[in-house]
Amino acid sequence: MHTGCISELWDLNRTSVFHSPSGYLGLHTMLLDEYQERLFVGGRDLVYSLSLDRVSENYREIHWPSTPQQAEECTIKGRDADECANYIRVLHRYNRTHLLACGTGAFDPLCTFIRVGHPSEDHLFQLDWHKFERGRGRCPFDPSSSFISTLIGGELFAGLYNDYWGRDAAVLRTMGRMPHIRTEPDDERLLKEPKFVGSYMIPDNEDRDDNKVYFFFTEKALEAETGAHAIYARVGRVCANDMGGQRMLVNKWSTFLKTRLICSVPGMNGINTHFDELEDVFLLQTRDNKNPVIFGLFNTTSNIFRGYAICVYHIASIRAAFNGPYAHKEGPEYHWSLYEGKVPYPRPGSCASKINGGLYGTTKDYPDEAVRFARSHPLMYQPIKPVHKRPILVKTDGKYNLKQIAVDRVEAEDGQYDVLFIGTDNGIVLKVITIYNQDTESMEEVILEEMQVFKVPVPIISMEISSKRQQLYVGSKSAVAQVKFHQCDMYGTACADCCLARDPYCAWDGISCSRYYPTGMQAKRRFRRQDVRHGNAAQQCFGQQFIGETLEKTEERIVYGIEYNSTLLECTPRTLQAKVIWFVQRAHEARKEETFWSMSFRG
């Protein structure tokens, strides 16, 4: 099998790796900033600014440890010295010249700003020592606790455990001009032991007052009829301008709703195999910022087998679930069911906006009845199903544990493809495309490359992607690597090898395998050969001239063996889609016999 192995990635100048000079990075977060042309990395006691062109060169660092007093107090309370460091968990672009940064601060979180200046002020990278603030509600206490945040218009929206002991799970809004607001504490209907995975603001329309923030997480499911400890993947939603209620839900979300995110494989007798634990989520922006595509990477918590699946969701189906019926439970002995009673106005979970009639300037003006209903019905009845009602990719071979996902949308000769970059627990990134067959309603998975990004097999814990630069930035606890999306010349100079690769980034241009561009010189286009959907090299390359040879000769190579000598047969194909098969034809015999071993020849 051909893999993008270590030597290839290094030798082809396709990767660059940054190691912390201090010897330990302790990476927890990365921020890709195309405007600054920098990758900002938050680790243990350190923040780094790396060059997007080459992460291993021209780096800058800020040393930001816990104070000796903080560290001492932390260890006295029973924590390990390692936990009592300052782990940077929050890095957001605040404005054109400043980043917001928060660290765990020896279980006493702190926030401040980092001055990065304008891109022309290349050297500027310094902590604003005068602007330190307590970080509670913005940053977790525990370096290892699950946490998500997104910064929108100066307001920080976060999902985190908001106390020293890691018991108070909350979704909060802090920082800006609006009142600080959160989910009600100790209400298991809202959040029950959640693992936070991702958060995004996705606009519904042009009315900014109608903007909603979506939270992706996994939690113990109260409505599960089967096991007492069933885990479900969720999407939660709040209005960005929620001000809470006037008499109830004061400084609490009055628009919080959630529903189940389904990723399952249809099985025999209508019994589906569910992948319920969300590992990672990726938002693929399209030309319409109101309609991104959401990719979820799931694993199954089943005792029977370990497996992973990737499901794709359209935001339209997420909106439909939130606009649909509410779930309802009459009392402790009842099952969860569809709520069929009267729904108050304004609809619970909707925002105070012009698009919703403009009758209410703020959620504080909502009638008590609407706020009361929102408080008692946070769960929607309809779950969210993926595109094609099934995963685009399922992995149950146990070869890798999948941890991270990033996606690039590519125009190829025969259509549009989403290239999935999947980070594993052993430093390998899989580069995969999936092709849906409408006739059979099935998915074909094509693994284009298996790239060993780190020399030591370490779990990949963070990935950022730059389509503009065609680069993937991969973070582990100990290092950060950048990898080019494609290296077309590694598929060789033969038309057949290039087409068999089925890599949407690459096409045969008449001379070699090179980068495919959807638009280009018309003269060059005549020679381009690419077939991602079928990889039909025979059809694409038939009769094509290749440095004085035709396709037939590129597919067959004759090697002569000398009597009683060993002959090494090449057995590594140039792509994961190609096969190398060797036949032995003995002297004075017409018959060819397939062989699987490097063998000695006799006569």
C-alpha cells in the first residue's frame, strides 16, 4: 500500500514542523488568522505566533506562566503540579490589532489581550499586562475539561464547566455590552454531563437581530427509553441577542433549545447502528454564509464494536427541527412525546427581531407565558438527520481512532468534491473523498493518501485548514505541522497512474501529473485527463502519447531474471487505487503465472 510516509513528506518539501524550544508544547488551542498571516498556538505557559508560510521559521513566543503563589495555592488544594500550570485555552481575534487570550491560571482562569498590530508590524506580539481580568465563565478551570467558545461582536459565547470541581456545566455569554447570561444551574433538562465539541454563529437571514449561536455537544440523554446512561449527540441553539426574562429566567437564556443529532447506519429489521458520541465538528463555508455544510465525526459507545462515522448535515434540516414540534413529558412516569397543545406567541426559542414581527424589542418584553414555556420545553421532538439519511464514511476496522476533521471543497473536471482530512490518534492524517451513487444509494470511500505527519505516532488534537493557501495545520501535544493538500508529481509522469489516483487536485496535463485548475489556458485543457468518479485510466488515457510511449507500455514492464539469481520486483504502486501484479513466464513457455513473492529464477 502506498502511503504518504515520513520520508516522502519531508523529502518532497511538503511539510514543515514546529517544535517548542522549551521541549514541551502542551498545545490546547490553535487560531488560524489569514489577515495576520499567522497561526496562533496556545500551550502550557506559552503562546506562539507561527508563520503560515512555514511554521518552523520566524516564530515568536509569549511566556505566560502561573505565578508562584497561584501554583502553590493550586497544589495545596490537591492538584498535580502539572495541572497547576497556565494552559492557554482561549485564542480569538478580537479586532484587527488584538487577540483575546485566556488561560487556566492554576485553576483560577485569567484573560487578557495580546497586541499583534497590523500585518505590516511583523514583529509585534506582546501580552497586555494592564488588562488582566478574571476568566471565570470564559475559560475552564481544568486544563483537560471539554470546552468551546466563539467570539461574536465583542461577546464571548462559551460552553464549559464553570467551577473548580467541574460540576457546573453551562452555556454562557460574557464580556461585551450585553448582560452576562447563562443556562440555569442544576437543570438536567438543559445540560446533563455534556462534552462540548464546537460552536458557531450561523445567520438565518439579513436581520442581525435574528442571529443564532449553535452549540454541538454530547450528553447523557434524559429522553432515552433504553439505557439509563444513553449518550446522544446534540445541537443546542440560542439567540445571540437574548437578554433573558424580566420576572423569570433573569440573566438566564430564554431562547435555549436543543435537539438530537443522528448519525446511524440502517440495519436489518429496521434496527439502526447509532454513532452517538460526537468527536469533532467542522463547518464548511459555502458562497452563501447562511448555508454552510456541517460535518460531524462520531464514534459509537457500543460495547459490541468500536467504530467511527462521518455524517453531513445541511443547516436547512437543523432549522427545520428547531421550527418543528417540541418534545413534552407529562410527568415522571410518562414517556417523552410530541407536544400537541397550544404554542405561545412569540414562538419559544425565536429571537426579538424585525423578521419575527418586530413587536418585541428584547426578550425581556416577552410575555411570561412564552418564557415559562421555553423554560419547560427546551427539547425539540424531531431529531436532525444527515444528508442521504446515512453516513458518508464508516470505519470499523479498528486500524485508527479518528479524532479530528477538516474539509476542503474542490472543483474537479467531473464535478465538485469534498476532500476530508481526518486526524487520527497516531499522527496519521487520512485524505479521503466519498462518492454517492444515486442508483444504489450507497457511498464509495476513496482513500487518496495516508500521511504520517509526525515522526512519532502522537494523537492529533487540533486541525486548522487554509483553502486559500492549500495547507493543513495539524497540532499535537508536542508539535505543530503544516502539510500541503496535494503533491501531484508523486503520482508519476504516466497518464494512467495520474488518473488512477482519483485525486481531485491533480490531472495529467500531457506531460506529467500536475495541479488541476478549473479554469486555465484552453490549449492546455485539451490535454488534461482526470476521472475522479470512476478512475477509468483506460478510457481517459487510451492512445495518449507519453514521452514517446503509449499507455499500453506504461502498464506493462518486462524484467529479465538470470538463472539462480534473485530479482527484486517493485510492489509499491504510486497510488492507493493502483495495483501491481507480477507474472512469471519461464524460458521456452508461453504460459504466464501470477506470482506474489520475490523469487529466484531457474532457467
